[in-house]
Amino acid sequence: MALRLPGTSRPEPVMQRERRSLRPAVSALLISLAALAAMLLLFGVPDQHPVLFLAAQGAIALTLACLLRLAWWWRGMLLLFPLGVYTVQQLGLPPAFYLVLFLLFLTLYWSTYRTQVPFYPSRLPVWRQVTQLLPAEGEVHMIDIGSGLGDLAMHVAAQRPCARVTGIEIAPLPWLLSWLRARWRRSAAAFTRGDYQALDFARYDLVFAYLSPAVMPALWQKASREMRAGSQLVSYEFDIPGAPAPSCAVRPLPDKPALYIWRF
């Protein structure tokens, strides 16, 4: 069911406030270092009760994160990070384990530090709703920016054989997996690795985004410059502060996030 949102008020997301200051990752790093420095200045290097020392360090980091209004997930990570590092050290894992783990996360998240877009997978009800936004016949071109493992693009391509469906993903591992899965399933969906900012949105009838609040204003600026009349910008879960009210909003499931749709 579509809901008109002519006068929807948009509370400013936490990540939107973060975008105007330091990048959240930089802020989190500085907070963690400041909390460690404070504990060392107050108590020195702990000879006993390291768990209490690290718990206090995490509490200081949490307090600073709250004062700087970092998002809740940063607060949780800063609180638990010191104890997490200590716990992993006690396991006595070989150094190669950390190298493999680092490389895995690097290929999975790649430029999340710069783009501030973590891995957000969507689900089948969302794929079905997006499919319904495309005509059943006639050639149209859809792009899924930040396509992850490619499920949405492959679903739409299977349901709309006349459509050209493309996914673009900047992280190497999700892109490679989506490309391999599409080959194995013989999907008509195409996947490319790159930054969606390099695309020309004028080529597409529908642009789908499941990104993060931090990048939505930049996405709107690009879409408003490049998208042509009759095309649609679709954002799952995240509205765009400062943009005109969406043409409509559709909830794939009751009491779940909405698809925000702008028609040009």
C-alpha cells in the first residue's frame, strides 16, 4: 500500500550530524586513543586487574561518544573494543589469523571508511516491491547501487526478462560473489565493480539505493542533476533530509522500513 507523504517531517539522523564533522571512523579512533591516554595518565600501566582497567577505558570512550553524538553502533563498539581485544589476545591465536581476518574485512567493506556505507542486505519483500515498480513489458534499465551479493538485481532480472538490470558494488568480495552467483544461476543481471558516483543516472529508468543516511544528500544532488523525466529514485529505509518530499512511500512489510520513491 502506497502512502503519500506530502508533509513528512524528517528528524535529522545521527549519521547526518556526523557527516558535518569528522568522519565517524576518525572520531571513533580519536575517542579510543583519548580514553586509553586518560586511563594511563590516571592509573599507569595496570599490573593487576586488567579487565577492570579495560572496562573503565570502554566506559570513558562510551561517555565521549555520547557527548559527540556518535551513532549507537559506534558507542557499542567503543565500549566493548578494549575488552574484545584483551579477550582475543587470551585465545593465543597465530598472527596469520589476524592477517586473514584483516584481508577478509578489507575485501568485504573496502572503502566504508570513505563512503560511510556499510553492508546492508535487503530481503525478499523489498525485492518484490521494487519489481512491481517496473513495467511487466517493455525495455527499461535499472541500476542497484551498492548491490552487495546481488540478490535484488537477480530477482528483478528473473521477474522482468525485458528489463536490463545492473548492480554496481565498490567492495571487491561482494562484487566477486555476485558476479559468480549470477554466472552460476545464469542470471541476466550484470554486475560491475566501481563507485556509483562515476555513473550517469540519465541512463536509468530506476535507481535503487540501500545505502546509509550519511550519503543520502549527495545521492539526491546527483539524482536531481542527472535523472530524466519519467525515471524513479528508490531508497529503502532512508529518507533524504533536505530533498522534496517523496512522491510516495511503500512498506514491503507492516511496521518495517519503507521504500521512499521520488518520481522525476
